[in-house]
Amino acid sequence: MLTPASLPARIPLIVAPVTPFTPEGDLALGTVEALAQWLVRQGVDGVFVNGTTGESHSLTAIERMQLAERWVEVLRGSSLRCIIHVGSNCLREGRELASHAQRIGASGIAALAPSYFKPADVGTWVECAAFLAGGAPGLPFHAYDLPAMTGIHLASDRFLAEATRKIPTMAGLKFSNPDLMLLQRCVATLGEGQELLFGCDEQLLPAVALGATGAVGSTYHLTAPLYRAMQTAASAGDWSRARRLQGHALRMVEILARQGYLGSLKTVLTHLGIPVGPVRLPLRPPGADEVRSLLDQWEIWAKDSEILGAKS
């Protein structure tokens, strides 16, 4: 049986930041500082740059390097971690991105496996990861498991065990996989100093209860205090409040997903005073009527957050 003492008092919440664009779709590097300041006020512990939320596969390699440089520069001297996602369908490009992340002073790197020509088995996935991690031998490396986007459905617990033997810098997993049975097997496989960073915000409460050691997510842009309150309630044994807060987070995810998740997230951030611009094709931003509906729903949700005592 879980007791309050068996749950961590606090796990790191790491934001997967959106990539700011101009209205024309170019990088808006000048907005990164304002976004970083906003995230510091939210109380997060780091950023996971150039991931799915950052539309990394819609960026050129040069743009990914420019964005990584800007985030490292803005966060230099702060306590926030800066993990750079370097995964690519071209492993040689990914290794160059990894080397670049080390040169500029990132805290760590992470990588999705190639997903056009996919690794057919765990051994090939490990080989891909080792090649990428070898580009930054001085940085912790997290493998990134996201089967909903990559179409790769391999046993990440077996991957973790084999990768730990073969990759000296293996630091754990970014586990954006709703399979909580597999999560438990991965947690049991973690080595000393390794971490499992959970990436499905709407399931954070059960993931923490099952042993996730941290979290990387997109909704921490908007409401990290809600997730802090949820964890505080759980660690105090107030499961009723913890479940209510997790349900409230789920409603936020549902609101954002109705009109296209990333476009809606960027719309809300812009509404809150952080002009992060639109999404890039092939994604579509919400239309004018959809924006009005989205923001009306957001305001109702935000008022409910105040009532729950978990104001963002």
C-alpha cells in the first residue's frame, strides 16, 4: 500500500517549450527570454528544447542549433536544466546536434530513435542511441520513447538495460508512453543515478505513484503550480484532492486538443502575453472562431483553478 512517506516530496518538472515563430513562420529568438522568464515564474526546474512540443521535425538543423544556443544563453547562471533533443531521422545529423549541444554548454541531451526507417529491434535501437550519445561523451543521455508519434513499439525496459551496459552516459528515459505496465518495468530497470522522466501530463499522478522520478511536459508552460499542488496532496495522503487536481489537468489537455493541441497551446500563451507565434505547416493554427471558443473555455478553466487553490 502506498503511504505518504513512500512518495517523493517533489519531483522535477521540466517544460518542453514551444518554439517561438514570427507571424511569417521564422524563428523568433528574441522571444525566448520572455518565455524563459515566464517559466521561471511558473516554478519549473528546466527545459527540454527542440522536442515534439518545439516542432523539432519542422526545423532545419541550423535552426535547431540556433534555438539551442539561445536557450543555453538565456538560462546560463540559473538553476534550470537545459536538455537538448538531438534525435533525427539522419543519425549523422543527430550526432552533429549532440556535439553542438555539448560545445554550447547544455545540461544534457535526449533523442528519439529514427522513425522513418525504424529500428526493427531493441539491439538496433541501442546501436542508434549509442551513435548519437557518442557525439556528446560529456553529457547525460536520455532516450526518448514516444510510440504515438514514432510508431516504434519496442520494449523500452529491455532497451534501458542493454543501453546502460553499452552507453557510458546513459541517464534514463524520457517516457512519453501511456503504458503504465511498461512504466513499472522501466522503473524497476533504472540504475543508480538514472531517472524516468514521464511525458504524459494527463497521467502524471499515477506515474509518480508508480515510481516516475520526474516529468517533461508541455502543460507545465501554463500550470506547473497545479501539478505541484497535486503532488503535495498525494504526498500528504490526500488522494481525493490529488485526483481532483489531476482531473482538472486532464480537462485542460482536452480543451487544448479540441482545435489542434500545439496551435491551441501557442494561442493561449500569446493570450497570456508571451507572443510565441503560430505553428508551422503541416500543423494548422486554430481559426478565428476556434480561437474565441478556445479562449472562452480557457478562462472558465482558469477560474476553476482559482477555486481549487491551484492557480497557474
